[in-house]
Amino acid sequence: MRVSFSRNTQNNKVVLRNQIDKIRLLFRKDRESYFCFYRILGFFPRDIKVYQQALLHKSISMRSEKGRPINNERLEFLGDAILDAIVGDIVYRHFEGRREGFLTNTRSKIVQRETLNKLAVEIGLDKLVKYSTRSSSHNSYMYGNAFEAFIGAIYLDQGYDRCKQFMEEKIFKNYIDLDKMSRKEVNFKSKLIEWSQKNKMEVSFELIEQFLDEEYNPMFHTEVRIEGISAGTGTGYSKKESQQNAAQMALKKIKDAAFKEEVQAAKERNHATETSTEENPMAEAVEESPQEKLAETDSHPTSLDN
């Protein structure tokens, strides 16, 4: 009863504050912007500028007086971390007694780009995102990134509790069925390959080791590499499961700007090497003498010799 009373008191305070803010905003010239965000949030922003920045895609190329870029990338970074914590909290409390792997997979299904894009459209963020006409409106990352940035804006403006309240009352209650979501199959490997094809990146999966767990069940450890750079590892009771877990880690990592720059640089180096080889095909095709071939054979015994 005490918890219920406390919650009702808190809700009454929120309602009262919204009424006060509503009256105060009637006299502002930019009141329509405040009401626009109110319809999404359920409360009025304190600092509306941080919400507006959350909807600025980097293609806009805006800069501050000091020459710093103004876009939603930093807010996206912050919102990503806050969203992970909130969704993890909600999933943990909803699925009492479930194992860590199940909880991690369920959270991943909620915070993955496809789900966040859909949520952004559901609440109307897609209509508010500002981007250059040169940047395609079908960019699969744009709206999901804006949603994360929007969570970062709520956190900076109102704090963690209000962020969680927004996710529980506006998002989960209206758009996410946790039990149904937990049963949804997500092919992380397929999504990573789709990303690699779109961005013309080379992706490879390599089985690092096979071992037995404490109960002597065979386990597999796989590494995924993008343009030769390690992007994640995964363990599972089958090769497929280990690849899925490695791909899931890689999908998380490619959201990091520094890592994307690293693989882009590797891609350019690899392309330059391939181009050089094509232009000088004789460079790696020097004919070996019979003596050299014999020496090479002797120095590398076959598997039968082992």
C-alpha cells in the first residue's frame, strides 16, 4: 500500500507540473515545438534544444560558433548506454529466474536497429528527423540512431527515472510484447552479412577452438573478422550458435564510429593491395627452380608425416 500511495503521489505531481508548464508555454512563441514533443513524451521538455539536437542527422553539417559539429552522434552514444540499462532492468524483472543468456538475447532483440527503427516510426520521430537531401531517407540506421539519441536527450533533460518511465509507459505498454519478443528468432549472422554487402565489406567467420564444458559437452568458439580485423567472438554448443553470438557482438561493434573508421581504412588498404597485384601479376608468380620446390616440400611435412 505504501508503494502504491507513493507512486500515486508521484503521478499527481507529474500531472500538476504538466498543467503548470502548459499554462506557462501558452505565452511562448515556440510553444508548438514544446507541444509536439509533449505528444511523444507525455511531459514537457525543460531544455528543448537537447531534443532538437537529438533529431539532427550528421548529414546536416551544422556547426557551433566554435566550429564544432552539431548533430545527434554524441547523444546517440549516451542513449545507447542508457537504453541498454533500462531495457536490461525491465527484462530482468519481467522474466524472473531466467538465465543470463536468455535475458541478453531478449534485450538484444529490443535494442537492435530494426526494432528501434520501427519504434521511431511508431511514435513519429521519423517525421521530425532532419537530414540532408543527399542522405537517403531509407537509411536503415537513421531513425534507430535518432531514437537512441532521443533517449539520451531525455536522460540529460529529466534523468534516468523519467527515461525509464517513458520506456515503460510509452514504449513497452503500447508497442512491445515482451513475451512475444523473447520468442522471436533473430538471425544475427544474416544481418551482419546483409550489412557487409551493403557497405561492400568482407566478413569471415573462423572457428578458433573446440572444447568441452564442465559437463563434457562439446563447445565451439568462433571469431568474426571484418576486412581482416577482429569484430567479435562467440561461444556456443554448435558452430551455428557460436557464429550467431559472434555476429551479435560484431553488430554491436560496428555502431562504434572509431571501429567503423578502422575497418574502412583496412578495406582501403586491402583494395590497394589487390589493385597492385592485378597491375603486377608477375610479382607473385615468380617461377621457382626444381631445387627450391624440393626444399620447400622437405621443410613442410605432410599430415601423414605427423
